[in-house]
Amino acid sequence: MKAIRTDKDKRLVLAEVDPPKPQRGDVVVGVHAISVNRGEIRRSLAAPEGFRPGWDVAGVVEAAAASGAGPKVGQRVVGMLPVAAWAEQVAMPAENLAVIPDGIGFSDASCLPIAGLTALHALSKRGSIVGRRVLITGATGGVGHFATQLASLQGAHVVAAVRDDKQAAFARDHGAHTVAVVGSDPAKASAHGPYDLILESVGGASLTAAVPMLAVNGVCVTFGISGGTDAKIDLSPFYIKGGGSIYGLAVFHELIAEPAGIGLTRLLSLMVDKRLKTHIAVEKPWTAIDEVAQDLQARRYSGKAVLHVK
């Protein structure tokens, strides 16, 4: 079968690979659509030749789990793997899958696993956010546009940080009550703070700027490093205001306690009710993976990119 992997020039290409070998608790899925995340691309650029990336897939069950767990043959499903999900066929733990309801297409469903679950788990780190002020950096990205909607649904006052005025309408359309146009200075978002919860997806200078914006007992959840891995943190706000914390979120770690299928089912129900939407900026055949990967790295669009396998 075919799958996406890196070549000697660190490009992403289609290549022939062996079919999956399912374990007793695995469901075999024929993949119809995959979504592309910036983290996967960054990881691929640092990987050796032959590395197989891929987290998010949506497709149809071709073989049920031998254990009897999970969805059955013929059901449409969405799920995730920590690696090698971009292939014509994958074997996935049953608990990582959710059945796609009628009315939701493969494209929309494929966008949910990494981006949607990251947003869902990040927003949970402050407890109830009803009436709280929540800042979301990278608000027009894959995680950001889900987080903006979910925070608004939970009753928060959502402030979306965007790079320029052109992105403001996008953020408001996805539920932001206030838009902070920060350009190259993330500290500009402080004008709308302090914040009870900050979802920080950029890292570097953006994380440095976020900490002083926290309210008493505020939480900054950091889960991205596109702006750099180094941040200078001023600890004085924690002592002056009292309380407060920084939480480093890795979604696969969160899924140890709550399997992906649980959160995906919740997100899909919101989609069915039209309370959650995905913005698909790019939709192409999976043969265009290298082109899409380059555009994603260069931030040439807002929202999600979906590639069709079938």
C-alpha cells in the first residue's frame, strides 16, 4: 500500500510500505482523509529518511478489533495515532476512534483529533471558565479557531490575539468577543487583560509576554513552540499577585487519562448541533502533501488543511 514518508531531501512523498499489522485491540481503517498539523511537519523536517508522520485520519472500518471493542466494519470513523497515520490503511486502537455521525463529512471530522482535542484539554486546566477572561494566541490557527469557539460556548469572554487586521474578522466569526491585533509585539494583548486563562500556542517571546498578563490564580497553558523554544519568564507576577501557574500540555499525555475517542465524540456532537465548525482553508489530494506542508510552515493560510486519500 501507499503511505507518506520523508525522502533523502527531507521532502514528504508517497511511497510503497507494508500494510499494518493490527494488535488484538486494533481496528483497521481504510483512510479517506487526513488533516495536516504544523507540529507534524516540523517533526518531519528533523527526521531521517523513511520517517512516516501523521496523526489525524478519517475513514471507514475495514476490519473490527479482534477483542470486540470499538466500531464495526463499515462504520465511518475518525481517530489518531502518534505516528504513521498518513497511509491508505492504518491499524488504530479502538479507544482512539469515534464514530462519525450522519451529516458530518470525512474532511471536517479529520480536522478534530490533534487540533480539537488540544483545544478541549487546554481549556479544562482552569476549571469552569464561565465569566472568565480567556486569551487565545494563534487564534486563527488549527487549535486556535477551535479553542475560540469552545471557550465562547463555555461562557468565557474570549480575547483572540492575531497578527494583523486582516485576521480580525476570522477570529470574530469563530466566537471571539474581543480581538487584539498584536503584530510582532505579543504584549499588546495586555490591554484587554488580565486573564484567568491563557492558551499559549506560539512559545518564545509570546510565552514571555503571557505570564505578566495572568490574573490572580490564572493559568497559562503552553502547547506550541513555533515562535521558539526559549522563553524568559518573569516570576515576580506570581509573588506579587499570588497564585497562578504555567501548564505544559502535550495532548498525547492528556489522552492517557482520557482516550481520544471520548473527546472526539464530544466534539462531533457539537458539530452535529452546529455549535462547532472547522475552517478548511486548503483541500487537495494527498499527492500534494509536500506543497501543502511548505505552505503550512510558511503560514500562508488560516485554519486547517485536509488531504484526500480516496
